[in-house]
Amino acid sequence: MIAVPIKRALLLLCAPLLALGVTACASTGSTSFKGEQGAVAQVVSNLQSDATTDEAKQICANLLSSALTTRLNAAPGGCTQAVKSQLLEVDNPELTVESVALRGATATATVKSVHSGKSRLGTLSLVKEGKKWKISGLG
């Protein structure tokens, strides 16, 4: 049945925002990373920025991997509506990139967030599509 993959895709998208318990302003520290690591950190910064300004369409079009976007497009209302629904649940979208690990065309960003006054670490998985890094889910 298609509901399970869609729920999983939504979880993969929303986990960086919800399960990490995100907070409010941009501090990914992307300037402390260089080269490909900096490019990965910039995607996290862009996610945070677009989430803060409720830019679900931009998130789907520019930040999510094609595989994740395809799964979310199978949901009622498509990717944009799925992301919009989840952004309504986010109180504060601050993420700090702690580290970036590269492995060929994949990357894992360890990110710190604050939820209920407590710091939490989580990971985002990214994949390189063409020349751009895109979020593919939780690592």
C-alpha cells in the first residue's frame, strides 16, 4: 500500500525539523566548513531559512532529493502540501551543523537543535544530484 512509503517519506523530511526539536534562527556554521562540506552545510542552512519563512515550495523544488520529492508527490496535495502541513508543526527551526561526513555522492550532516531547552544531536542524509546536494532523509 502507498500510505506506508508516504508516511516514511514525511517522517524522513520532518524528522530534521520535528524530531530534532528545532528552535528559531539561522546558525548552521556553514562558514566554518569549506568545499563540499560547506556545500552540505549550506543546504541545512537553506532548509532552516526556507522553513522559517514557510517556503514549502522552495524546499520541495530546491532542497529535497528527487526520490524524496517523488514519494511526497504521491501524497494528497503533493510535496508542497505535505511540507506545508509539517511546517505548521515546527515551533522554531534552528539547526547547527556540528560535522559533515562525505562518502562519494552521499553525505551525513550531524546537526544540533534545541527542544524544550535541551540540546539534541541528529543526522541528515544528503545525496548529490548533479552538482547540488539534496536532503534524502535521516541518516
